[in-house]
Amino acid sequence: MDLCLEQLRQVVGGEVNFGSLPPREGELVPIQRIVTDSRRVEAGDLFLALSGPNHDGANFATEAFSRGAAGVMVGDRSIEPWAGSFTLNVPDTMLALWQLAAWHRNRFSGQVVGITGSVGKTTTREMVGAALMAAGRVAKSPENFNNHIGVPLSLLGAHAGDDYVVIELGANARGELDGLTRLAAPDVGVVTCVADAHLGTFGGWDKVLEAKRELLTALGPDNCAVVCGDDARLRRAAQACRAEAVTFGRDAGCDIVAEEITTDCGRLQFRVDQTHYKLPVWGRHHLGPALAAIAVCRVFGLDDQLVAQSLANFESAPMRCEVIQAGLVTVINDAYNASPTAMRAALELLCEVETSGRRIVVCGDMLELGEYSVDLHSTLGREIVTKSGGDLLIACGQYARHVAQGALEAGMPSEHVTAYDDPQHAAAHLCQLIRPADVLLVKGSRSLAMERVVAALLETPLAAPEMAA
């Protein structure tokens, strides 16, 4: 990024201290990036030492300097800068991060797309980014940088030469999305859907909808709102905001309507108006993100055929419906996260995969559902039988017994149902019962790290890796 120490101090204030040998450029010393994880510091970066209830980033200043940091920004701690480096003491490092991100956003002359929703944010972010590459340089939120730390860092990752920045906006409580939206100041705001993720932290369905409306409310008359028009509540919310509303979906009343939809062996195909789209993805649930990407590109005036060509080369993010052929076993690695809606989509995908073997579901808890947790996990157990045609179930986590009970109630034989507290125990059991031609779905909330099940399977002789799909 185009930033030097002098500009940094003008934006955030604070007191500069140089090491025994000041940088040759003095306060004009350039800063390559802003980094909050000392393990990711590279030469010329500024390490911003955030503090929280369980850690103090200032404790890692030495590691940052050893990795070549140009400087370290800290709060009220006294840190001795290394030779050739500097420290910048500010009253509040989190506030300084937001001030710097707002300053950088105001300098950016390209278009910003902000994306939120109960599910599908990351896939939509990746598809929008891939589609916009048909028209210029694109910067995107890295990984899951969608919270009060990740969003400002994502904005700071944009360069002057970028034409578009695609920012993922997440929230676990009311009010958070409003602040993030106002910081990102998107030209186009996208809401993928309103679903049953984070029901516990928001306090129910209506509160989830209110939270997602925060993005729409923050948009101005010169902005555009792109929303799923298949959800009547979301469509009404978009039409009531100050921005122009564009809807996408399967409903004939949407502005962007998908027709002739087919899925087969890792390829999603559909038509919008006169343009045919073919995406190398598994599962019909990818349709919403693809339509959102098409809608955003139309807002910016991009040619449909160019967008179709870009989406044809789309690559899914890891652990999101990632289908791999592990030796004699097909694995759907969807271990990144889970909610009832996302689980349902994964189960439908499992049902679509043709096999002469068994369909096996290894599922972990769906977290942040509050008072709805028991009922929704029981429902999951029933849907494993009714929606995926599952032959075997290995459930793990705090709510595993409720998932197991739901599957039993739906008719799955008791000898085909197992519940564990720990995914590692589930992995050991799976490796003993897996057979050639089996199809396996692995999914659960992030904190359970369900990818450990996939790793254990890949290490078994039967499932030695041969190829990826």
C-alpha cells in the first residue's frame, strides 16, 4: 500500500520512537502492509499490536521485528524498537486500525462491493471476484476476514491500481453490520440470504433479518442493493432502502432469473436471458452466489459473455463442498462451517452423487443456535435420512446424541448410527468401516475442525490419494 510513517502518524496520531539507528528515510520510511498477526509479518510491514481479553499483541513485538517489521504500533506499552525500525504509541490500537482503514477507503477510486448474508458469503465473494476479473484488477477479503478486525484489514489490502474491492461482511450480533458497512462504504451491497445461522446470538429469525437489513439501511441513493428475490422479506427490505434494488433468483419476478438449471458430476449449468453459464462446482446451492455475481456485474455494465467465461474458470474455496476422489472413496469435504441451511444443501449434494457404495454422513455440531439447538440438531438427524439417503451416520460433538436420535426416528437402523463427543474418535471409527465406492460427507462448525476426519481418511491405505475432482 502507498503509505509512509509520516502519513500514518497524521492519520492516527501517536508518538514515534526510533531505534538506535533510525530508518534511512526517517518518517518517510515506507510501510508495505498492515499486519495484526506477528507470524505473518514480512520485511517492511507494520505490525499492529492489538490487545484483547486473552492476549496482548505487544508481547509479540520481538517476533515481528525479527521477521523484518519496519515498525510496531502499540498502545500504552513501552516497546524498544530495533535498530533501523520504529514504534508508534497510540491510545487505542483498534481505533487506529479503523481510522487508517477509513482514510484508505476514502482514497480508493475504484468500486467496492460489500457482501453479507446468513450463508454463502464466502462463495459469493469468490464468485463476484472471479466474475469482475473480466473487467479489471480485483482485490478481495482474504480467508474469513469479515469481522471488526478483518474488514479494515481487507480494505487496507486494496491498492491504488485495483478497479474493484470485494469485501465480506459478517456479524454475530445486532449493530455490528451497520458499523462494518459504514466503514467499507460499498457502492454495491449484496445480501445472499436470511437463514438459520447464528440464531442464538441474534435471538431469533426476525432479529437475523433486522441485522442483515443494516447493510441495506446504510446504502445511499447512489448505491445499489443486490439481494435474493426468492425471499419475499428480503425483497421488501431492499425495495424500502434508499438504494436501487436488483433481485436475483429462480422466481420469475426477479431481475436476474435462472432457467434450465442442471447439475451433473461437478458442473452447474443454467441460463440467464440469452447467456448460458457453466460453472465447475458441485451442488445446486451454488446457483445463488453465481446469480449474485451476475447481478453485480450487470450493475457495473459488464458484458454477460465475458462474465460467463470468467465463471467457467471459477475455483471453490477449500473445504467448501470440495469433492475429492481419495483412492476408492469419494469425499465431500465441506468442513469449513455449518448451519442448518448449509447442512441441508450439503445433504442434497450427497444424494446427487452417484455411487454403488454407501452414503455416509460424518457431521459435527452446528453452533450459535441458542435455544433452537436441540430441535435443529434433531431435525438434522431426520434430514440425513430423508434428504441425503444416508446409509450410515457418525455424529460428533455436544449435540451428537440429538442428531443420532433424529436419524433413528426417521428409520435409520440403530447399528448404522454412532455418536461421539470428539471428531478424532469419529475419524478412528470411520477408518475402520469405510469401504470401496463409499461416498462420504464431512461437515460441522469451524470450532470442531472436522477436516481432521478427512485427514485421517486420507492416511488410510484404502483411501490413499489418487486424484482430485
